[in-house]
Amino acid sequence: MTLQTEATQPAGLESLLSRRARHVGSDPLLQGMDRVGQRISFIFGFPDPASLPADEVASTTADVLRERGRAALQYGDNAGYSGLIDALIAKLARDQGIEAKRDNILITAGGSQALDLLLDALVDWGDTIVSEMPTWLGAVQAFRNVGANIVSIPVDHQGIDVAVLARELGRLRDMGVTPKFIYANANFQNPTGATMSRRRRQELLALARSANTLLIEDDAYFDLRYEGEPLPTIYSLDHDGTVVYMGTLSKTMGPGMRLGWIVGPPELVRRVSALKVDGGTNVFGAHVAADWLPERLLPHVQRLREVYRRRRDLMIAALEQHMPPGSTWTVPDGGFFIWVTLPEEIDTKRMHPQVQELGVEYLPGPACFAEGTGANQLRLSYSFVEDDLIEPGIRVIGEVAAAELREARGAV
């Protein structure tokens, strides 16, 4: 018996895509990474290549393979390798003042997966979240990917503006809306470099509690403080399970390790862990990191602080020399970024191709806003560029910006 079927045209891809895939479009956030470095690149928050601890990691890797290679090369637990969790428990207590147990911690593929998993666990399409703006462009994209209704709160020199936040939370309460969470960077905020005072952290925590919602504290740059006294994490100030803390090894041990973590209430950690179907996050790398962290992290971080402090200072000096009148910028106490605000007549997205043609690149401000605002702003990363290229790169940006300003004002 022969089964005959009528020939049909295959369905168009668009009709087969999920709502998320249709919504997000077809341009990946990161692409062409093998070409990074062909320009003077201030665009991404990549660590200094020369400072990555390749030799130390190679030595530790050899030890891991010799001592427990079969376990390191096998599948792992959803929650992550227990040895790395134990190393993080010790590191968090020593450095961040965070007292955690194994059931508070979930190992993730960097901070990006940590945020994606939290969104997967907490946010349905159309749910409301509250976020600082501008913020990390990866967070902006992640929020869009899940169809969140984003309530944006401006950032000042101390981070998220708690006065505006209180007003917006009150407005949502009046509408009968409870946001799923508030998202904020407390240390060296990406992209502005702002750091919250202790009082601001306490006020933010109190507002999250009063709104009966979670506070996601993204602390990717905690270890990279160059100036000022260390401040307590918001998580360490919390005693009732309001705060979920995110961290990563991407800025210290190296982004290629793809290792980060979530610290939170055990019930939430279990639910988020159940959403992971990856066979264990980078099990081999987790074994290596577990052995590297206890003795190697602090000396390595000290070297990084010297490199990034020097580059920040070089960039500040270059901005003072080359930016057109009316420009302002932040001076961070740590992290990777300086946030530049140019005169209102300048559109940093429009002028970016001109700067790229001259061999330089930066991140236009609108990429860091859910609403696409910030047209006259840009983010500069000083972490990836060698010292002697910082001033020439800033000079190019300054010259193009000055020309744009002259044209906008009708000057000859």
C-alpha cells in the first residue's frame, strides 16, 4: 500500500517562530567578536587581554585533570559543581560580607545566564519590571526578549534615583500592579560608573520591601574598586529574602570561563535551578575555578586594579583635552566605564559611523535605554584598549563631535 500525500509549500519561517523570536529580531547582541581589536575599541566591557591569567589557569587545569579529570569532564549538577560553590561561599563571606550556604547559590554561565534564568522564573509576557536607566545593554535586551513592561528609573551620581523610584512604585500600587522585581547595579554602574552610597542602598532595599517585590542586585564589577572605601552589598543588608545577588568571574578570571552565580532564597534558587537543562554549567571550568579562586583571585585582582585605574586616568585626561565645550563625563571609583554627555545638538548614534571610519568605536547611548533615549550620550570602556591608544582614540571622537556641533550650530 502506498500512502499518497498532496504536495504543499513549506511554511514560512516567520509563522513558525515563537513570540519571543519574532519580537527580538535577527541581530545577535554580540557578533564578529573575532574582529574585535581591529579598531581602537571603547565599545565593549571586555577585560584587558594581557591581564587574563592564562598561565595560572593552564597550571591549575593540569592539576585538575591529573587529580580528578574524570569527574571534571563528566556531566554535573544543575546547581553547579559543589567545590566551586564552596569556594564562592568563602569568597563571598570574605569579600562581600555575604553569608551564604550551598542552597543559596546557583552556578550560571556568567551574569547573562543568571539574569536570563531569573527572567524565565519570574516574568511572563507583559509583566511589569522596574529597572534603572540607563543600564547594561544586555539587560535591556533581555527585558525586551521576555516582553516585559519596563518602568525606567533615572540614574544620578549615586545610582538609581530613589525619589523617582518611590513615586513610580506608588503609581504602580495605585494601578494594582506589583512589579516582579527592581533591577539595579550598586557598584560602578554599567554604563555610568555611579556607585550607591550606603544610605542609598538602604533606601532602595526599603522601597523594594514596601513594594513587596524582589530586588536584583547585579554586582559584576564588585572586585574592581580603585578608590574609596568598600561599601556593603545590598544583599548583606537584607535579612528577609528581598535581594537576589548576581556575580561573575567574567571581569576577573576571564569571560571565556562563562561562570557566574546567583545568591538568593533557597526556594527561588531551587526553582531557577529546575529551569536549567544544560547538564551542569561548564563543569570542567568550574573545577578549575574552584581550585584557582582561593589563592589566586586576590593577587590577580590587585594587578587588575592597577591596570584599570591607570587607564581610567588616561581616559579622563584625554576627555579633558579633546571633548568639545559643554561636554561632561563621570569619574568612576571602579569598573570599566565612563559615561559621556555631549551637547544636545549631537547625536552619538548618527556620528558613530564617522568615528568607525576613522578606526575608533564606542557604544552610543540609546543602546543603554529601553526607550532608545540618550541620543547625545555615549559609553566608553577603558578596559580593553592599550594605554597608548586611549588618547588617540578619544581625540578622534572629540574631533568628530566638535565638527558635528559646528555643523548643528551653523558655524563655519
